[in-house]
Amino acid sequence: MNIEQIKSIKLNFILATARTGSTLLLSMLNLHPNIVSAEEEPFSYNLHPRFGKIKKWTSKTIDTYCNDFYFLSKGKLKTQFGTKQDLKSILETYKPYLTFDVVIKLTYLCFQPNKDKSHITAIFDKQLEYHACLEVIAKIYPDSKFIILQRDPRDQVLAMSLLAKRKKEFRKSFLLRALTWNYKYKTLLKKAAEIGKERFLEIKYEDLILNPEMELKRISGFFNMPYNSTMLAYDEHFKKLGNEKGVSESTINNFLTEQSSLLQKLNKNKIDAWKEGLTNKEANLIWAVCFDVAEKMGYKRDEHFVSQKFNFNNYVTYLVFLIRNIVAPKIYHLLPYYIKYVIVYSMKLGKIYKPNDKHAYPNSYHNN
């Protein structure tokens, strides 16, 4: 792949909350021969303060970038990225042409290492936390476009609760999850209007499940790409996960716990599952928090809806929500790069995540 092809690759983002079908959509898109995908590794934002203004990239700069890329990883690289040497090699190959934009695109080309990259024209990056810095992302990547993936808040909260139960984790209150859903989507819709709605496409989980071909054609048209029916064969793709080189048994088990539905055809029973899975009181509580944003998206209130009164426990939960979802993220995003680096270091206790560098993935893009 020549440098002009790399420069012309379009970088796009999928914005959502957890359990909204974002992994499903990303997996479908990744089956398109012109698309490579990445998931929940926010390097395109995190590394910009340090590397965004570098004009001349040397081997030392490349080495520093690769180290920071791994160090600031969210731990999602194992099943979707190649090796550290892959990243260094491709950056060294194009060293005379490197700018921050080119470096980021080359980094994305190291994702999905078993995929042929010779025909890639678009990158899709799924992020669940970019609502907090969306205006910055839109400015750093002015040609980028965005999908806002939505789901009925009652089904999303229920799905989050069921996942926590399967993973035997602490189950957060429905109120806390509803407040989080409402805040994230309210923020996304507000910032989309400020940035320019022509850069945003709203997709509903329910529509993707009920009519995947139509929604994938909408997406293809919005991003000026040819529609490819192979995107519908996502379940066959994931059934091969256990045969992928370098994928550990623990990784497969975690996948089966969190994303087992990707091994099956689309399940329409997950739409309006809240009607059976939630009590009237639980559904009413969620709707009382989310109704304004949800109705703007086209979701309907239940005929049995009764408004809720807040008690002391509600206010305690609201305080936790404010600190966790608004105050802490805003403070973090305002911190200088090196302070963030120290925070990550303290959280990881010096244990830098390193994928198995002995595993050699084929690198088709090196040969083009």
C-alpha cells in the first residue's frame, strides 16, 4: 500500500454505551474487505497531546510512541492487535512520510492482523467514552464521521444487569445505569448538533436486528462505500475465534461470557426484553430518568408508566453518578499528558500489558 493510499483512508467512530450492539455492528463492518476495525483502545485521543505536533519522526520517536501506545492500552489488544514489532516495523517502513495522522492510520492497520489490508479505505473505531471529548476528536480528525448507536434504555439497563450476573460481578443499581445512559446520549446528541449533524448517523439497535441489510446499506451510503453482503455473516466469523493463533482459552471464555450472542443469528427476542425482564417499578424508574432523551430517539413510554419519587438512597446514587461519570472524567481530560501517564502507571502498578511477541501474524500490508 503506497503512502497516498494510506493518507486517503477515512477514520470513523462508533459512539455508544455498553450492551447496545456496538460489538455486533463493528464485527459486521470488519467483514467488509475495505474496512478495518478497532475496539475501545483510545490511542487516537490519548496520544495526540504528546505526538500530535511532531513533524519529524525518528526511530527514537517511533520507539517512544510504541511504548506509550502499549503502556496506555486499556487491555483490549489481545484479540484484535498484532505485535509490538509489527507496529514498529510498519512505522519504520513509512518513516519519511510520517505525520501524526499517518501514524494513527498505520497503527489502526495493525489491528485485525489476519486480515488483508491491501484494499482498506476506511477505519471504524468503537468507543464508549468519547462522549466526554467528542469535540476534541472532531477537531483532531476533521474529516471523520460518526455513528451514534442507540438502544432502548430499559433494554440496555437490563442487559447490563444480566451481564453482571453472568460474570458474577457487583450489580449496580438500575438508577445508576439509567443516569449513565441518559447523560451519555444527552451529551452525544448535544455535541453532534454543535459539531454538525452532517457528520453523524444515528442507528438504532432495534433496526439493526430487525433489518440488518437495510441498516448496513444506510451505513455504506453515509460513508460513501459500496455495500457488501459478507457483513451479514458475522456469526460464522466468530465461530472461528477458537482457531485463531495466539487467542488464549481465558480470552475465549471471556468472549463467550460477554458476547456469546455473536455466535448466533440475530435474536429478535432481545428487543423489548425489558417487558418480561423488569418489574413495573424498575421499568418506571429507568423511564423516569431517560424519557426526554429516549422519546427524542423515538422510543415510547409504557402504558403503565407512573412517575417516580426520589428518596434518600436516590440522592446517594445520584452523587455517585456525578462523581464517577461527570466530575472525575472532566478532571482527567483536563490533566496534562504526563500526569495522566503517572495515573495510569499507578493503576497498573508498573505492570505494562504486553501481547505475546513470539506470535507472528501475517502482515499483508507490508508487502503492498
